[in-house]
Amino acid sequence: MPIIIFIEPDGSQREIDAPVGQSLMEAAVQNGVNGIDADCGGACSCATCHGYVDAAWRDRIEPADGAELDMLEFAYRRGEGSRLTCQVKVTSSMSGLLIRLPESQG
């Protein structure tokens, strides 16, 4: 399983083994990563699983589609690399992927 690195809002780092095919949000929630609320459960309808993909990885994962881009308009402090983690599926080539989580999902 690829190892995904989450930087939680308090700056602590969590490395988790994420099953291929699962969303980053599901992997984070199942492993108790702080900073992802996931209010809609992965339906791309709330923006409470927002995270920032590290610059080194932005061109290496599938780009956001129209629905995700629309929902990102509601994300707290949308910025470079903003993604909804419920919309990013883990692939075998993602080991080492770094995601920073915002201080709030409000």
C-alpha cells in the first residue's frame, strides 16, 4: 500500500498506509487523521475534506473535474494545490504523496 503523508492543522505529520482505489479522505478518516471533517461522506457536496497537495505532486495526480472545482469555491482558504480529498483516489504510484490540511474546514 502507498504511504500518504498528511500534515495535520497543528503541524504534526501522519504517515498512513492507504489502500489503492480508496479516496484520500477515506484513508485519512479510517486512520484518525485530524483536520478532515468529511461531513458529506465523500459525495463532493460539502468541501470539508479540503487539503493542499504538495507542489511536487500536483502534476502527478488526476486533475480536479468540474464538480470538484465548483465545490472548492466553498473551501476554507482555497489556494495553490487545493483539492477535495474525497475526489482523489489512491494509486500505487502515490507513495510519499504529501497533503497539508487547513486550520479549519469551515
